[in-house]
Amino acid sequence: MNRDPQNTSDANATDLRLLWLAIVLLGTVFFFVGHDVQVSRFEGFAPWSDSDGSMESGGNAAKGLALSLIGIFGLYLILRRDGRPLRWTGWLPAAIVFYVAWSAASILWSSDPGLSCRKLAVLMFCVFGALGFARQFRPRDIVLIAVVVSASFLAVGIAAELALGTFRPWSEGYRFSGTVHPNTQGAHLTVLCLASFCLARFSRRGETRLQPLFWTLFAIGLVFLLLTKSRTSCAALTVSLAALWLISVSGRTRLLAISAAGFLIFFTALFVSLFGLEIDETVSQAAMLGRQEESAKLTGRIPVWKELLGYVGARPLQGYGYEAFWTEKHIEEVSDEMQWPLREAHNAYLDSALSVGLIGTAALMLIVSLGLYRAASVFRSTVAAGAALTFCLLIFAVFNAFLETGLVSPNFVTLIAGCGIAQLLAVESAITSRTHAPRGNGRLATLCIGVRHAHRRGATDGRGFMKR
């Protein structure tokens, strides 16, 4: 008999020892690879400010060995018995296979084959890890892993700043960094907020006693996210939660909410223009989170993008090899032209085009688009925390990618999102097989169909989310 990936019965509970092993392994490896307890003392949070936390594995044997543990553990989970089968039919798995194959093939035309090989090894470690996690762990387990690991990073970061005497939130210009660059910390705290929200809001029967804990973690994560003054992460968190709410409500409520927001913006602008109210400075200060002196950097990125578009035009389809554009030669050329040091485009879409070309970028965007569609479909049918987190993380990635590069490279955030996408292969296939083939498990098939019909009738609870 096939197992339901959303089943909440104790009989199908994941081995807690294996789950905690995964938590300890991920937390230890990613902390070793990308964290430094002295970061808050560095001027400009260097050296992490150059990469905004993307994984630097090239040339570092110790980090490469640590990252390989994720791949080895993932391979063990893939080969381990009693795991759920993953279906490799359909557009989503085809897009995943094509992107990985295209990235591997880019070594043939890479501007630095050695660098591409090292970066590709990291990608494969994370792919094996994501597939293994999807096979052995339930979607809710992935949400729990995200909460525990990101909360641990936050706790260590707070302890590091307190020990170094750099925790001064009352000081002007302070940004909470902990053990990574504030922008990277913002991404980790966004994961903490989203995962805690999903566990608190979509708690299962018998787990309501844990809701206060998850809401507390959400509040703590939100406070420290604001202290990072990471504008992109704060905005992306808001957009993610708003998008989750929009797919949760009926079509009529969704239309009313969008219309109300449009009218509010229109009449606010009209009111300000008619009465000449001077609120521009206040609004600007709130939007910039007190970082008005750095707002010019946003404008300063436009010339960088224009300069890099010339490089994209030189090799539009194939790119310069998987994560091999930023060689010493290109770093020097672009930095000299811009008159300030650069080693990334500050735009994930542009960096992806430089890496694997427009073909690889299109495949990556197809993966994200199909993942969003399937995650939304599963969430609307099951109202489950795992699908909710996957949907929110993909929305966050799409939004964050306009101004940051970190989420186009393998790291903790992208691994959690990748686990969610990989689990959609199992979740979607299980729901489909039980809905259209009720012979083996007719009661479960009837239940799935009933849930879908309930959604189509627009059944919602008092807070706008669908009833379970």
C-alpha cells in the first residue's frame, strides 16, 4: 500500500534520530562553510559583503569536504529503504534534469573549467541532499528543520555580538549581522519567520500546544530581521505572506483585497497631492529602514547591470560556464570600469545568465514557476505547512533575486527551497494517484476529492484561510 506524504498519523512518523541527525549535520556544515563569529567587527562586514553569503567552496578543501557530507548523507537517504518514491515524469522533473545537465555541460565551454567543476560539485551535493530529504522526510519535517537551523544561527549570532560587545541596536547605523553579512542574516531570518508562521498557522491536531512557541519564534525573527535593515528581505517577507493569503482565500475575497489595495494607494496619493502634505521624507525613511545614506547604492547598480549586459550579449545562450564568470580577469575588468570593487551582479537573474546563459536561466525559471504552481495547488488542497513554506520561499526567491545574488547559488536557503520542490514530486504524484485510482485506497481517494470539492465551494475559516 502506498503511503500518503501528508499523512499525520504516528505510524508514519519519521525516525526522530534521523531527523535530528539531519538538523545537526545541516547546521554544522553550513555554519562552518559560511559563518564567522568575528563578522560584526569587520568594516563593512567584510569579507562576506562581497558575496552576500553565497557559498565559497572553490579552492577550499576543508569546506568542500564539509559540503560533501550533505551529498553523502543525501545519497544514503535516497538508497535507504522505506523511503517514498519520487516520480520523474512531467515538466517539473524534466526541467530539473535539464538544468543540472546543462550546468554540467557548461564545463565544456567554461572560462574557468576548474572553478566550474568545484561549483558543480557543490550543486550536486545539494541536489542529492534535497532528493534524499524529499524521499525520507515529510514536508512538515523540512519546515521543522528550517526553524531549528535558522533559529540556531540566530542564537549563535546574538551570542557572538554580545560577547564581542557589538550588539548595540540603540546606536545609529547599527545593523544586526551575528555571524554573517546582514543581508545574508536577513535571508536566514526570513526563513525563520516563514517556517515558524507555517508551523503556527497550519498546526495539526494535537500540536496546538506548540503554537505559542512558533508564534514567539516568528516575533523574535521579525524583530531581528528589522534590525538587519535588509530592505529586500523585509519586503520579500511581506510579499510572500501576502501571496500566501491571496491563494488561500476565495476568488471573490481575492478580487476585493486587490481592489481595496489599489483604491487605498490611489486615494492616498490623491489626498497627499491635493492637500500638499509633506510626507515624502517620512515615507522614504520608513522604506529605507534608516539607511538613506546607502540608497544611492540601489541606483548605482543600474550602471553595473548595463555593463554586465554587454558580457551577456557576447555569449547569450551558453554563458561563461557554471558560476565561472567572476574570474580574476572579469572581476578586474568590471571593477575598473565601475570604479568600485565588484564580484557579483547584485541581480540573480543577471548572474545566472552570465553563468549558464539564457538557456540555463530559462530552465531555472521554469523550475521556479512550476514549483510555485504545484506548491499552490497542493496547499489549496491540503492547507499543509510544507507546501505553504515551499510556496513562500519561492516567492521570496523571485523577489529577492532582483537585488541580490545569493539565492542563485547553493546555500542553506536554496537547499530548503530545493527540498520543498523535490517533495512536490512525491506529494503531487501521491495525490494524483489516489484521486484517479481509488481501487487500492478508495477511502483516501474519496477524502482527497472531498477536500478539493470543499475548496471549490470556497470554504474558509474566520481568518480567510480555507477550512481543513
